[in-house]
Amino acid sequence: MSLRFRLNLMIALTMLIIVGVGTLFVVHNARRSVSEEVRSSVNMALQLVDAGLARSESRRQTLVAWLAELAKMEKIRRLHIQMQQPPQSLIDLSNNISQQASSPVPAWFVWAVTPKLIMGERELTDSDGKPVHILIEANPADEIAEAWTEARSFLIFMVALASAVSALVHISLGRAFKSVGHILRGMEDIEQGDYGKRLPHFDLQEFDRISAAFNHMAQALAKSRDENRALTRHSLRVQEEERQFLAQELHDELGQSLSAIKAMAASLRHNHGLVLASDPDRPSAKMEAAQTIMNQCDRLFGVVRGMMRRLRPMMLDELGLIPSLHDMIDNWRTRHPNIQIVSDLENDVEEMVGNAKIHLYRIVQESLTNVSKYAEAKNARIELSLTEDDCIRLLIVDDGKGFDTALPRNGFGLHGIHERVLSMEASWDLQAAPNQGVRLEIKIPCDKIKT
């Protein structure tokens, strides 16, 4: 549930509570007003009856006529006046004509404000000594209609005011949270690595301060990212130069030394062979030692060539990227015959690869190492091509056990690949899931490559 929705809901509930409390207040006052008005009418009618009894006690017809005239009065006509003299039936002397309400009163309002039954009674005797019972009963319909007319205006005003306040708060929150939306989108861009995102100026002072702080943070992060990428590029360049230097030293110094040792051992074995030919009875231990030295030199030659290939393949500088990748893949097939690898390397890439060739070579090298060590794959595929949008595209896919990209990884293989991708200002798309293999796609804009 969003904060904006919660605030709007809270304001709406508050307005409903205010309207509800106001309605209860109006109903309470209306009920009290109706009750007092009805009681006042009954009391006034009783007082008028008491005042008229003195002159009408001896004449029953005069009493009846006087009560009928009394029932026609403005205040009294809202009452039922009845007179009963046993054994005669009840005589209704009230005027039932009531003023029609301008608008119908809702049933809930009638139920809420109708007071308890209010009645007035008087007992007297006529000239014949017979008892006469006068009953005055309240009829609050007109008072309720008047109370509803007054309450309706107040309720309409209160509902309109609550609606206006809710609408104003909703609009204000909408404008405020529009700024929050900009801030959230900016933070999401920062999370994705887009440090060029900048927030606009906001009218609200608090959000404007957040915008200024955000822009300062984004600028600092962009500067730090650029410095880190420059440091990474420098580190990778120094690393490759060191590797190239070590490979050259292995080739020049150790390779030549091993060649010299092997040549001396071969010469020693040849000379000793001539001596043994003239004297067959002499022991051949020196020949065996010379042969052992030559065999060790051959083994070391293989070790040195492997180290040189790992450090810096000479073929990469002499023949280029595509032949070097073919050579690496062929050697990898020889070492891992249980994994079927398919490669599709376009020769047109060679003209565009520039200084990115060592990075592409290392990425393929590291990916094949991961496939052999961790993936437990049966098949792998490597594609290197040019795209229609003038990019170099490298795709590496395997059908191994994969991994969950959301979980932290202990190794540095993918981290190193990512650093190389960032140093080339390229993009990568890593897709992996448990038991669904790994798919790595890298795109390098040709305009970012230095020749």
C-alpha cells in the first residue's frame, strides 16, 4: 500500500468521522428541539384548558365548542385534543390539517428525532356531576419537518466542506507525490548505474533540498565511477603489460636457457657415445643422464608454452583475435573431450576489434574456465559477430547447472568479466537460473573502441 493511498484514505476516513459526528450533533439538537417544542405546545394547551374550565364547567356544549376553537390555534393544531364522557364514545376535537412539508423527511431522520410520547390529561365534572376526561396527545410531524429543513442545510454544508477539504488534500498530495515519483525514479536509475540522472527543481522546499542532495550525490557517484573505471582500465593495462613482459621473458630467457641445456646434453650424449663405440665395456651412466636432461627439457618446453599462452598468447599479437580464439578453443576441446563446444567467429570482427581484442580473449578464456570448473555442462556455444547497430557482439551459452543471480557469489570470475566490460564502456546481459544454464551476451559499441 503506497503512502499516498494511505494518506488519502486517512483523510477520507477523518472527513467521514467529522461528518458522522456532525450528523450526530445535528440529530441530537433536532431531537431536543422537537421534544421541547412538542412539550411546550402540550403545556400551553393544558394551561389554556385550565383557563377555560372556569367558564365552561356548567355547560358541556360550550366546553366542546371552546375546545374545538382551541384546537384551531397555530400552536395547538399540531396536537390531538380528545374529550370522553362515559358512557359516550371518544370525541376527537383536533384539527388534523397539517402544513405540508416542502420536502419529504427521510425515515432515518424521523426515527432519530421522534421524542417519546408526550400527553396531557385533565379530569373535570359537568353540570350533571358526570366525569369528563380531556386528553391532549402530541403530534411532532410538523416540528420534525421544520427540524429537517434546518438540519439539511447544515448537513449539505458540512458534506460540501468535507468534500472540498478531501479534494484539496488529494490535489495537494498528488502534487507533492509527483515530486516523490521523480525522486523514486531517479533512485531506481542510480541503482541501475545511470549516474547521469538529475532531478528538477521542486516548489516545495523539503523536496527541493532532497533534489539538490540527490543531484550532488549523483554527481559524486558519477565522478567516482569514472575514476574507478579509469583505474580499472589502468590496472588491466598494467596487468596485461606485466603478463606480456613475463611471457616475453619466459620465451627469451627460460626458453633459450632450456634450448642451450638440451643442446649441451645432446652434445654430451653424442661425445660419450663415440667413446663407448671405441670401448664398449665402459659404463653408459653419463648417456642415460644426458638423455634424462633432454627429456626434462622437452617437458619444461611444454610447461613454458602453456604458461606463455596463459600469460599472453603471442598469436594474439602476431595473427589477431580470431585465430587466437580458434587456437584456444581447439586446445580446450583437447583438454575437455566430454564437453561439446560449438564456435561461430566472424572474420569481419577482426577489422573492428582494435584494443578490445585482449579483453574479448580474456572474457572467452574466463568463461571457458567457468564452464569446465563449475557448470558441469554437456554443451557450450561461442558466437562473435557484428550487429546491425554497429556493435561487436559476444555470446557465450552453456547448458550447465547455472546459478541464482540474486545470490552473492564467492568467485571473482564473473566480477573480472564485468570489470572488463565496464572498462570498454560496453553492456552485458547475464541470464542464469538453477539447472537452466548460463547465457552471457556482451555488446561493445564500435565507436568506443580505440584502434
